[in-house]
Amino acid sequence: MQYKMYYDFLKRDAMNKKLFDEDYDFFANHNLMLFAYWKEYINGSDDATFFKRKLFMYKIEYSKTLENICELGSVLEDKGINYLILKGIVIAETYPESFTRSMGDYDILVHAEDFDKAKEVLLEASYETDPEMNTYKDATFFRKNSLNVELHHAILNSEREPYADEFTQRLWCNPIKLETPKGYIMVPEAEVHFTYIVLHMMKHLKGAGFGLRFLLDFKYFSEFHNIDHNKQLIVFEKIGYGEFYRSITTLCHCYLGMNIGHVSWLYEPEATVIQILAEYIAEGGSFGNGSERMRIANEYDKYKDTFKEKSKLSIFIELLFPPASVMIENYTYVEKHRLLLPIAWIQRLVQKSFSTNKGMKEKFFLFNQDEEFVSKKEYMMCALKLKNHKDYKDNE
């Protein structure tokens, strides 16, 4: 099934094409397996046997997830801590069936002055944390039979995104008490929450990865809350991401049938940047590494500036045999006995060779990168103003 057919499957109320194992693998890679089963179920497909059998279980599981976050919100309030639930379960409540939107954690925002107190509350609620996974602005908590909690007192990185601090304060304006079947949770006002959801999407497209679920989030939250896209475009143009917003809105409108209302600023669906973006998102998977071509292009991004100063061969040799200052991070014996550096190199090469985290071509990406794919990605990022124009010109 070509990527356009996958978009078509997500959009249609009826789908005649039978899904095969590789198609389910595709949706699993985008955290959309349950959504795909549900689509087949409501379309009366014979392939929905598994889903029909598990339907009740999934609904019960979502009900427990909702109950957990409502209880956690109540505990925070009892301790005098104001909080906001971001993304995740708040977006799920706008889907046609909430339980079909998979989640990996709860994102909870508190004020900076309440951050340490909120961490104590989570520990008292039988959550555990690993200090090595925490940063100055967020902390991750774990508990058996519960989703992880990502506790934040700031969003994005203010050093990279100058508007981040001001926007964090906007999230606290006019919070909403969202009623659910299991209680209520406090969430940001819909328009500003939607802005944050899109900013989070933008961050993922620039860095960690971007999947089809982001587009469904955009579509369902937008339609449920009747988001004013003209006003949203003004917000994103002010911070330099207007082209990104235009492209995502166009993609959801043209490829997913999103009801957008009256706007005149969409791209044509045949526009090159839209075609590249649609394919890039579909191929990338939820975490941006859905294909070897994608992973190679991302590796290329890390070293493209260095290519201007050094040859591919010299960089390749440096990657194979890093200096001792790099090796001691994972091979502590090198720090004590520098003469053992060659042994550490051999150990590292063996470990990397048998690692399944990266494809073989990606391990040798300097000599195997897909020039056409890399060029398309550079063009797309430049057109969406997510990368300096000079960066693209220098690599043409």
C-alpha cells in the first residue's frame, strides 16, 4: 500500500482494500494499530476479529487510565498545587473513540515554585523516579500498572525558542475544568492548548521524529473545538513558523479530510513541499526512524556542516576510532589505562556491528546516504523555514 493509500485509509468512512500484515506493521510503527483495528471494525471488515475480541478490554484499560489521571489531579489539588494536563488524554477525549488514541505517559504542568512539592506528592503516591532521566524543567515518574508521569514546570527550551517562557504563562490563562466519566482534570483553554500541540509537533519534526498520529491529533482536536485557523496562523507567523502551520493544515485538510472552514492561505495539494512532507511523515513513523532512508538522512544532518571542512573518509575514521575523551564515557577502563584504548575500539566496533538499533546502511551512512531523500528533506525543512536557507544552499 502506497503512503497516499494509508492517508486514504485514515480518512475514509469505508475502506475496500484488505489490510495485510505489512500494513498492520505500518500502523503499529505509527502507534495507530488500535486505530486501524477500530477503522476495520466500524467498516465491517472480516479482518477485525482480533479487535472485536479485545474491544471491551481496550475500553476498560482506557477507563483505568482516565481514572488514574483524575485521581492524581485530585491529590495535587488537595496539596494546594495547581496543575494542567497537556496533550495525551486531553487529545484522546476529542477522538471519535477515545481509547483508540494510544498514550505512553501523562504530561503534567505545574508552576516552577510547586515543582519540588509536586515531585514529593508523586513519590507519596507510590511513583518512583530516576534522577538521571530528570532535567532542570521536567522529571519522569513510574508506577506499576500506570502510565508514566512527565512532570514539567516549563515547556520547550527557552534558549532555542525565545517565545517559550511567555507561552508557558499563556497556558495558565483561563484553565478549563474538563469533565470526564471518571471525574475532572484541569486543562488549558482549547485555543492556546492547540497552539502548544502544534508547537510540540514542530519540535518533533525538527528533531525527534513525526508520525501520522500527530496529524490525527491535529485534525480531531481542531474539529472538536472549532479552532480558528486564521487566528492560529497569525500566532505562528509571529514566531516564524507560519509556513509550517500552513503545510500541516493543508495536509490534514487534503489528505485526512479535516473540516477547516473558510481559509484562503492553504497550499495547493500538488505543491512540492506538501508532497514531500506527506511522504516524509508517512515514512518516518512515530519516532522518525521508520525507514533506513529516514535514519540515514537524520545521521547526515549531524555531520553535514563538518563535510565542508573534512572529507567523508576522515570523518568516517574518526567515527570508527573516537578519541579517548569520548571513549571513557562508556569504557571507564580507558581512563585508568590509556594503553587499552585499542581494546576499547575493538569492543565498541563489535557491539555496534551486532546492534539492532540501526540498520547496516545507517552504520556506514557516509558512503550510503540516499542523496535524493536527503535533498528532499533539506528542501522541505528550508521551505517550512525550520532550517536556515543558507544551510540548504550549501548542501545543494
